Amino acid sequence: MGTRLDGPLNIVMSMVLGVFLVVYAAGVWRMKRYALVLAFIYAAHVTINIIVFPIRYRGEDNGPILLQVMFTVLALAIPWTAATVLWHRRAELA
């Protein structure tokens, strides 16, 4: 959480996250109830990473501040919007 990975651990964690996102996307596409749980898990994961990353890498060059702000806004807005939409449509989930 909030760490830049490299080497084999980066590959493994990329695959784990990729599988998670494929399962989540399939759940949303098919309107399955488990997608709601995965939506909130992913949104919480993103939020924690957005908070921890700049603390952990304080003082390093993480790019222009405008880019960091735009990334933060989109990185929080997209998963939380998806989770909120699924929450409002939870009666339709199978």
C-alpha cells in the first residue's frame, strides 16, 4: 500500500490486481451483487494509496503538482462514483 514495487513482486501484484479488476468488471457488467462489495474494497484501496503514497515518498520528485492534483481527483472520483452508483442500484443486483 502506497509503495512503488519492482522486480518479481511488481509482476505478481500486478497480476493479482488485474484479476481483481477483471472479476469486478465482470460483476458490474453482469450486475452481480458481489460487484458492490468489490467496488467499495477497490475505492477504499485507492483512497488509502492516495493518502499513503505522498507521505511515504515525501521529498522525492513525483511530477508537477498540477498533474498530481488532477490524478488525485480522478483516482478518487472514478472508483467512488462507481461504488455510489452500484449502491443506488443495489436492488437491481442479482
